Amino acid sequence: MASRQGEGTSRRALLKGATLAAGAVAAPAVAAEGGAAAPVDVIVVGAGMSGLCAARALRSQGRSVLVLEARDRVGGRTKPGAIAGVKIDLGGMWVGPTQTRLLALGEEFGLQRYPSFIEGKNITEIGGVMRNGSRDTPGVALSSLPEFLGLVSKIGGLSRTVPLEAPWTAPDAARLDSMTLATWVEQNVRSPALRTVMESISSSIMAADMSQTSMLYFLFYCHSGDDLVTLAGMGSGAQKWLYRGGLNQVGARIAAELGEAVRLNAPVRRIAQDAAGVVVTSDAGAFRARRVIVAVPPALAARIDYAPGLPALRDGLCQRLPMGSTIKFWIAYPRPFWRDAGLNGLVLSDRTPVGLYTDVSPDAAGPGLIAGFFEGSHAVAWGQRTAAERKAQIVGDLTRLLGPQAAQPIDYVDNDWPSEEWSRGCYVGVAGPGVISVFGEALRRPVGRIHWAGTETSTVWCGYVEGAIRAGERAAAEAHAALAA
Ligand SMILES: Cc1cc2nc3c(=O)[nH]c(=O)nc-3n(C[C@H](O)[C@H](O)[C@H](O)COP(=O)(O)OP(=O)(O)OC[C@H]3O[C@@H](n4cnc5c(N)ncnc54)[C@H](O)[C@@H]3O)c2cc1C
């Protein structure tokens, strides 16, 4: 490990006495060690999974770090909650087989996984017709299987033409980025049921309606998450496992390791660069560093003030990557009673404002837990109602779909992500037409001493915790290399 001389002392001094005024940008270059507010090598903005993993990677390379987090908790879009006495995730929760960095961290921290429950029949209700199916991807029961497979193969072929590092260089980038996913589906999918399934897939993987998503971005997203079936699949894809006690424990464990280097209640307002360093001004004071990693989604990075101002390309990108919309809920019953009737609790219906219901019970003995999502425009509409109204809607729909026992839940909890000041939505920032082909190259390009992390910048599993981890580690490597140069 490289030298970390004085790091512990200087970090403590920094945390105790760091009260530089915002005008400190005019102060001499990065101060020598031992001062009242000795600089760190790298300040990380945001203690989501990306920022935490960036800080951890830098630490392991002998760099001193300070993580400034706006909220009073770490984890960002991963968040602990509880229902019927069970610890759960109110944000990101599933992990799939190719999400290798997250799987490795889970193993390192000794977390236990359990599989999504998919044995038995799922329910698909589209256009007033209800069917049971047993396929991994619900909804196929109501469309023709050959057409579905043809569509998957067509999207797969197109998505593989989109280079992950530079989607804007795809052979047909300009045309694909000139249309929404909705337009493409209208032109390429004949079956109305399959169009509905595509709408459901779009909202369940990005929390945005097909009409809000560029076709080029959708193809990049599919390629980044392996393929459409992996993204949407429950039993073998991105939704294969959950963590007992919650995925959010991974971030909490990393934050515990980082200790005092993580500063909560410290929203960053301004990042000022000069020839020798960076001054990052937060509500908890101003701090100096040699480099900074901004590990927040572009929509939130846009709310920080930069001096000098960001280049037009980067600023233009930040203006054009709005967050998707999701309200995630959990509802609890004494047992997963639907399993008695041979159902697996997986429901896709166009008659409810909830895109997808899934059985996420950790134990067959109970409690029986169903998690689901109001997504895209449904989340926007239902965010204007109360949690009690949302619960009443869900209980009514589940009673119709799963039977009368669904009318008696023992607990309910939901989380309205678009209303959270430091997320403003989820699962991911989504590009509409004309964004990636024109502004995409600014996604990861450093601006002076500023490096960009966050799942939105990941080439692999963009939008997922896996992408957040990889992006954090990539930005850490960039900053480390720049410091060594
Ligand atoms: C409901 C929901 C379900 C999801 N399901 C899954 C799933 O099952 N599997 C999966 O892999 N992914 C899932 N995701 C997505 C996944 O959670 C995210 O991709 C991932 O957590 C993003 O991490 P991040 O570090 O890039 O960003 P964030 O988690 O958004 O972290 C950014 C951090 O920066 C902080 N911040 C923002 N602005 C400032 C500022 N100015 N100053 C200081 N701090 C700031 C925020 O408070 C936050 O802590 C889900 C997300 C949600 C919300």
C-alpha cells in the first residue's frame, strides 16, 4: 500500500475544524499537511453505492478521502426499511448472476441471498383478458411466443450494434436517437398485447414510459445489462436473488469502514477549481482536495454551482438526463397464501397502476411479502395521492387478482422516490431523443479536476447497483492515476 502518512491525523483535523469560507477558492493552492483544514487527496460528493465504492477503492490505494453526503444516511437509492418485523430494501434490492462486483461485496460482507420466488403460475392481465403463465418473463402468456422471441432477437441484434463505451458511434445512432422507444414499437410490433408488455418492460427497467425514452438509449441500456431478457427476467436475470436483511447493508458496511471520512448532512453547493486544487463547499463547511469525484446522478449534479462553469457539452448533458419515476411499496400478509393456489405472486396487469407485483417473501412460513412499483407516469400521478390511498388501491387490486385473503394485509410501507430531494426520482437518469448522440460523450469525460461517477456513467449494468459500483471504481482509478501523474 502506498504511503498514507499523516492521513488519520489530518482527516480528524479536517473534520473538526473545516470551516473555510466559500471564498476559499481564492486561497493558495492545496495547503500543506498539518493545517487546520488539511486537504485530502480526493473529495467524493455523494455516499450512494458509487461514491462509497470510489472512496473505498481510493483508500485501498493509499489515498486520503472525504465523502460529503447530503442526506442524514448513506446508500442513496439503496435504503433500509422494515415491514412486519422484516428488514427490507425501499430502494435497490435484487442482484443477478452477472452483477459480479455486487455479488463479490455481498460475499465479502457475509450477506445471505435468497431467490425470487417463481415456482408456479404468474398472472398476466392485458386488454381485459387474464391468463396464467409459467414463463420467466410475465406477459408472454398473452402474446404469441414466436412474435415475442422475434422481438427479443431483433432488439438483441440492434443493441449489440451499440458500443457500450460510445453509444453515439453506433452505425445507426442518429436515426435510432431521433425516435422514442414508443415510436419504434409502434413501427415494429403488431400485437397490442406485446406492445403492452413492452410498455411494462420499459417502465420496470427504467421507470420511464416508452414515450420518454430514446430508442438509442434503450438499446444501450439493454446491451449494458446483457440483454432484454436478462433485464426483465425474474428467475435467471437481474431479479434472481435478494439479500436477507437488505442489499442496503453493503453500503452501510462500506460506510462503517470509512468511518469519519463520511460526512452526513453535508449537501455540496459549489465546486471551485484553481490551478492546484479544488474547494468543495457544503452546508457542513468548505473542504480542500486535489481532485473531486461527483458521484450523484447528472440531474442532481446540475444543481451544484461550478467555478469555472461547466463546459457547454457537460452542462447540456446534465440538463437533459431527467430521473425516471418510481414509488416502491411492500405489502405484508401472515403467509404467502397465493402459493397454496399454485401462484407465484408475479403479476403483470394493465388494469392496475402498478407495473409489476412480485413475491419477495424471505421464508415460506411467513410473513408473505409482495413488493411492487408504481412506475413512469403512474408514479407521477400516484405521487400526488397519499400512502393510504395507494395502499387502498393495491389491496383492492390484489384482492381481485389473488383472492379475498389479500384484503387483510398486516402491514404496508411505500417510498415515493421522486419526492426525495436528493434523488428526485429513480431508477436512473433516462435519455430522451437527441441526447446521447449529441451530448453523450460528456458522460465520463473529466472536467479539470472533476471526475464523474454514479450508475448513469457506467457502461456495464448502467442504472443498477452493479453499475454504481463499477462507475465508482472507474472514477477512483481515474483520480488515482491523475494524482500519480
Ligand atoms: C425503488 C428502487 C428500486 C431499485 N431496484 C434495483 C434493484 O433491484 N437492483 C439494482 O441493482 N438496482 C436497483 N435500483 C437502482 C439502484 O438503487 C441505483 O442504480 C444505485 O443505487 C445508484 O447508486 P449511485 O451511487 O450511482 O447513486 P445514488 O444512490 O443516487 O447516490 C447519490 C448520493 O449522492 C447524494 N447527493 C445528491 N446530491 C448531493 C449533493 N449536492 N451533495 C452531497 N450529496 C449529494 C444523494 O443523497 C445520494 O446518497 C433501484 C432503485 C430504486 C430507487
